[in-house]
Amino acid sequence: MKKLTSTPPPEFRHSVPGVLAGVPASSIAKTANAIKTRLAGYILKASVRRNFLNYALLDDFRLQIVPKLGQTVYNRIIDCARKIYLEESLGAFCKGIGPRILRSALQFGITIFMYELLQR
């Protein structure tokens, strides 16, 4: 008869560093994602005119980036981060970070656990 022990299986012990690695990884990614989302919130507008057959012709091959009405204009990544911090404080970078950390930390832990399990 097997004796039951309270120590976790060796594969499970490897998942703890995965969970701990998921916390800073998701925190940094969330901050960068907040900036990326703000920069991607612009409307791309091309100059278009119609010909006599009502086909769209592209007048200007360059696309213009036009901010939405009432939206803050961001020039670069650093400018975007600075304006977000000045207008909305540090909390704007951390909106929704709790569920993201929980998901990423568990995902990292499960991934490392499964990797170690399948290696045997």
C-alpha cells in the first residue's frame, strides 16, 4: 500500500516560479497595452473622390491620421505616456490589471506544469 505524502508532485513545484513570473510580465504588458490602445484609437482617412462611373479613386496615396472629436492628440509613444499620466494619473495604466494578472499568472503556471509533466 502506498503511503500518502503531503509534498506536491515535482512537476507542481515547477509551476510556482511560472506563476511568479506571470505577475511582472502581465503588469509590464498591461502598461504597454494601455499606450498602444490609445495610439491605435485614431481614424485613418484617405482622400477619396468618385469618377463618372461612381468608382472610388484615391486622390492622395498617403493616409491621414485624424483624431476623433474631443480626443487628445498623441505624437509619439513617450508623448502618449506623458499625456495619459498628466490627464488621468497613474491609475489609467492600471485599469483592469487585476484580472489580467490573475489570468496570466495562472496561464504561466499551468504552461510550466504541463511542460514539466510532458517532459517525463
